[in-house]
Amino acid sequence: MGSYTVDLNPFATHCYVRIGQIMPPSSRTQEILDGVLLSDGCLILTGSKNSACIVVEQHPSREGWLLQIQNDFVSDGLDTNIRGYVKTPKKLLEGRKLPGGLYLRLVTLSYAEMTTERSRWYPQGTKIVPKDLKLTPLMVTHWFCGDGHGGDRGGKLGFCTDGFTKEDVLFLIHR
């Protein structure tokens, strides 16, 4: 693992606005963004809600994936930063507990153009699967890197979809 500045505030996103930056994503970047948002990525409105930044948080064991996202985004003009932060353990429903410890957070600058993507993925403020989504191998690869599991002896692979409604999950199954 690389060397990172550790942020003790897990809620700090470190989004900065790049004024006047036009960021029309390439089709490849759009596929990566959609795959990241199917997994644990999110779009956070910043400032006066006129711009948004992409945030992806992962365990350090997935550092390689975050670095790949960073390289792909930077090659398309999206400035990014990866920082370490300390996460406190959380209790979840059904007795499950998320472990605490060091995590990594990839954050882009805040771009006005990302508000369109934010509206597409969060039309009523809650994350959904956009109905115009067409799954591609690249998108599914990024989804699996962020939220996939398996590879057991039986060869079974799966995706975590806990954050989506049953309707959204059925939509993805039929894509």
C-alpha cells in the first residue's frame, strides 16, 4: 500500500470546485462512472448545489482499483485525490457490523457537469439505478471491483445490491 495522509474526519470529502472547467466525460469514463456508482461510489452535491464530486471509499486491499479509477479519470481531465482516513466501527441491521480501521477515499474535484449525473442517479435524493443504463463489460468490471464477492470453490460470483430497491435489482438482472 502507498503512503497516504490520514484524515481523522470520515465525513470530510475534500471536494473543491474547478471554476470554468468543462468536463464532458468520454464514453469510457461514463462507463467507469456508472460501474463505480453501481458499487460503493456516490455523487455529492457541493457548494450551493451547483456542482458535484465523485466519492469512492474502499478498504486498502482495493487500493489497486482506486488507482485504476484515478488513472482513468485523470486521463479524461477529472482531477482526483486519494486519501486515507480512519473509520470507526458501525453496527448495521441484522447484527452485522462494519469493521473500523484505515480506509481509502477517492474524491474528484467538484464539477458543474456532474449535477446532471447526480440527477440521473439520485432523482429524488435517493440513489437508484437509472432506467437508461445499459450494462457493458467495463461497467460490470468496475461494479464487481467495488461491490463484487465470491470466487469460491463452486465458482460462484455475486454482486452486493443491498442499497437498491427490489425493482432496481430486477431491472439489473434483466439487463
